[in-house]
Amino acid sequence: MSVAILKDSRKLSFRKGIHPADREELSRDQAIEVLPTPEVVRIPLLQHLGAPSKVCIEARAEVRMGQRIAEASPGLSANIHASVDGKTAREGLVTLPNGRRVATLPIKSNPEQGLEGEALKEVYLGGNWSFDPECLDPADIARSTLEAGIVGMGGAAFPTHIKLAKNEKKPIADILVNGCECEPYLTADHRLMIESPDSVIAGSLMVQRATGAKHVSICIEDNKPKAIEAIRQAIGDRDIDIKVMKSKYPQGSEKALTVAALGRAVPTGGLPLDVGVVVVNVGTAASVARTVLRGMPLTHRIVTVTGEGIVQPKNLLVPIGTDFKTLIDACGGLREDVDIARIIAGGPMMGFAITDLDTPVTKGTSGITVLTAESIRREQATACVRCGMCVDVCPLDLVPTKLALAARHQNVELLNRYHIDACMECGCCAYQCPAGIPLVQLIRSGKILKRNRK
Ligand code: SF4
Ligand code: SF4
């Protein structure tokens, strides 16, 4: 069930996968804009893989941007910080796009902010990012990353300090810095690489220093020539490779990237760590640099607001906890001359459809994609015609049709036999299915069923 490399390809790639239209042209030339500070942010206390964080300040406290407001729980968890200057209010609840109901800490922002607008953008992206890696203690980099609440910003939100902690049993040979952004429509990473390549390079070297890895490669799909050039220039004469990857979905998944870039297959149920690799997203790398060099915790992120249903698609730098409606309004709102069919947290392949625009941005929110009736397929699902196309495209060599059937019949034994936990929910199978069967939704329901039966 591991991803296989495509050996006869000239560009680096993996076997199977799909080629959806990338639709990046809607937002890729839109420079990052800073969202005006919203009146209120509602900061979820679970924005990462693992246990919720615990509030560590008094109720109705005055807080400053970057102040820690919730502490990581023991084990897999992450600290959380205020994303605005303001005053906290009573805890509330919110349903996140993945269906989880979590506590939130609202903060009413002060009319005057210490850092916002162009000044914030300059600190976040601009200026000088040079440093001497030899002068940094590897353990300090991991500690700063933990303190700053940094998690994977490509969507998975895995606490980064765990990847950076030195592991004597599993030494790391390679760092892959993931700039593929293979999910259609999204361009937040693309803009970061163009507008702040030095922060990406600085963070990549810090990840290397923390883990003791021998090599660093920055992996970018071949549909992003400006980003490739910006990163190439920022690398200068440093010992960092650029790996140009074939544009193909899901090239940015950790397993596909590891096999395509290095020819190393990650075992079923394993991690790149098991084959001596740490994969970090370009946004995560830049966050590490921002923390180590500028003392900034993870309080903001770049979000692409895009799709045929948005008046003016943009890439926005926003405080964590801002609601989706504020972002959409900042892009001119929803178009009234088209039939809006779906609003998605993330991109169309791996994102989650939402109905409530009060949903807050989390550390893992890479985009909001608004699709029109014209841009999506809407036929009624029909019975499986056993064409096998879902199997032909699954990068993990799973049998999606059998997984879907086992989920429908609530058969946990079969779900296990067909390796449901290996599925990364990339959506290739559903995209390809001529019968319009919601394979990913069925697989997700199978995973929930399995969890509940434990
Ligand atoms: S969603 Fe799962 S089963 Fe479907 S193609 Fe992706 S990995 Fe395979
Ligand atoms: S692609 Fe769809 S119709 Fe074809 S085998 Fe898979 S589930 Fe059945």
C-alpha cells in the first residue's frame, strides 16, 4: 500500500494519481494582502492533530498579539496564542469544517493594534532572514517551535516540534520542503515562495539544523515557474537542491513526495520518518524562521480565497480565528450572477464543504474555495459499474470501491482487511468515478464507524 515511483518519467513523479485543472490563474498573481483586523476573533482550542489545548489566562483578560492563551496538553498537542490585541470573552463552541465540535476562546480586538497592515506584512514576510545555522542549538529550534505553537500548515496540522526533535533511533537523512501545493485553486504557498523566499530558505536550514539531516531539497511543481525562480535565487550558493516535480495530484502528499523526490517508499501505516525523511510545508518552514529570528508565534496565516463564485479572488494574511465571512467580504463577496453550489474549507479535492460562514480560520486553513454549479459535476450517483477506474488512480493501491461497500455495510472487519486507515482521503477515486459515487465520504464514514466501535 505504499506509493510507487514512476521510474520512466523524466520529471519527478509517482505512479497513478490524476490531473485535475489547477485553476490557479484565478489567484496566483494576487499579491498577499493583509486583512484589516477583525472586530472579533474566535480561536479554536483544537486546531491541530492531537489533544485540545488548555486555556491558561483569566477570563476577560487583556491580551497582546502573540501572547500564549492556551497551553499544549501532554503528548501530541500545540500551544495557542492571541492573534490580535484585545480582551478575551467567555469560551464558546464551534463546529469545525471536519465536523468536530470544539471550544473557542473569543477575543474582542482593540481599536488600536500594535502591529497591523503593511507593518505586519513587513515583519511577516519582508526584511533580512540571514543567519548562521552553526550558531543555533538544535534543541532550541525544536523548543522554540513548541513554544510558538507551530503545526503543519499544509493542512494536516501535525505539531511540528515533534518532527524536529532529534530521534536517535530513526536518524534523518533528508528534509523535503514541500512547495508542491498540488490541491487545485490554492495559491497561498505559491505566493509565499514568490514574496518571501528567504524566509522559506531560512526555515528549511533551521529544520535541517534541528534534525541533523544531511540534505535539504525544496520540491515545487513545474506549474510554478516564478516560485521556482524566486527560490533558486534565494538559495544562492547554499547546499540546497530544488526538485522540480511533475504537476500531478496528489504530488504534495508526504508519501507521494517522498517516493517521487527520493525514490523511497513509505511503508503502509508508516511515516516518512521511517525511511529517514522529514517533510515540512514551505509555510511551516517560514513559520519556524519567523519564530527563531523574530520571536513570532503562529498567530496568522496566508489563506487563498478563490473559486468561480468569488468576486475578486485573493491571497490574504489573516489572524487565526477570523470567520470565513469576513474573508469572503474582503474579496468583494460572493458573485450574484452565478449559481453558488459549494463553499469549501480548503481546496476541492481534500477540503470540507461548509454551510456556516461563521467558521473560524485555524492554523490549518489553507484556503476557501467557492464553486459554482457550472464548475462542479452534479449528476446523481448511480450504481458501481465495476470499471476499476478508482483503483487505477489510487496512489496507495487501495481498492476504493470495496472500501466504500464495506463502509455502506458497516463491516469493520472488511474495512480493516482493505486497509481503510492507509487511505489519505486524497479524493482521486471519487474524482475519477463515472458513477459519481461519493467514495471519500463513504470512506470517511467508515473511519468514523471504526473509531466508534473501538
Ligand atoms: S481517497 Fe483513499 S482510496 Fe481514494 S484514491 Fe485517495 S487514497 Fe485511494
Ligand atoms: S470508479 Fe466508480 S464505478 Fe468504477 S469501479 Fe470504482 S466505484 Fe465502481
